[in-house]
Amino acid sequence: MQHPENNPLHERTVKQNTVFEGRIITVRRDDALLPNGKPCTREVVEHPGGVTVAALTDQNELLFVRQYRYPYGEILLELPAGKLERGEDPLLCGKRELLEETGAIADRYESLGLFYPTPGYCAEIIHMYLATQLRFAAPSPDEDEFLELVRIPLAQAKQMVLDGSIRDGKTQAAVLKLSAHIAS
């Protein structure tokens, strides 16, 4: 594999300038050089990353949560997901979030890959997993999470992604990847 700095598309960071440090994100405005050597600025949102879990029941239903998403002012339908703590193993995070949000415990996990939600300005990476062989305990969402659990057959969930009923990007990607995985 070619080293990124030797790639003719590579942009080189000259200086990183932190503009804001919050509880979840850090915002930078960096000085950089374009591949042709001309200076530019790049705005970057640093985020520790996240995990989403496509938990599939024995009845071929996916576990979803409905929750209010403040930036959009809407209630969205999403697969269980959560933010990684710095240095946290993504699979352990996925197991924790699945249990907290749905009460589900999976005996089997399989990676569905990575998802870059907004590569134009955000460094967030979301790890996607399939969880199967489910059993259930009581959910225990975080004190600031208000969720409604919903079970939707996989075929219906795929159609909801395609018709725009499910708008969350990580959920769309995981549902479509799972559908393709099962079909192959």
C-alpha cells in the first residue's frame, strides 16, 4: 500500500488550531497545503467514534429505538448505537449499548464494517455489528436517554430505508449491508 504522504491526492497539515473543546467534540481550523502546494484551511470536527448494532431476532426482526434528536428537532428511528469512550474497544461498546438501550444480550457478533458519516469535515468513524442469538434482560438507558423500543422485520426495515422513512445514515448503512450479507 502506498504511504499517504506519497499519494498525489494527499493534503499536508501544517498547523492544527483548536477552536473549541467540548464534552463530545473538538473543533479545529487547520492550516494545510493542497497537493499542488497552495495553502488552504480545513475545518475538522474530532469525535471519538461510535458503534451501531443490527440486532436480529430469531423471527428475523431488527431491534430499533425511537429517540428525539435535538439537532433535527425530530424523533428518529435508529438501530441501537452509542459513542465510544476514548480508547474503548468498539465491540465492548456495542455490547454495552445494545444491553442499555434494548435489554438484548447477543451470543454472536459479526462485524459489518466501518462507516464514515461525514468525511468532508468530521473524523468520526462508526463501527457496525450484526448481533444474533439474542436473549433479553431489562434495558437500562443512560439518565439522559429517553427511548422507545421497536421491532421491525428486516425486509420492512430495508424498504423503510429505501423509501426514506429511516433517515439516520448509520442505520441505513447497517440495514443495507445486513440485507446484502444475508442475500449472499
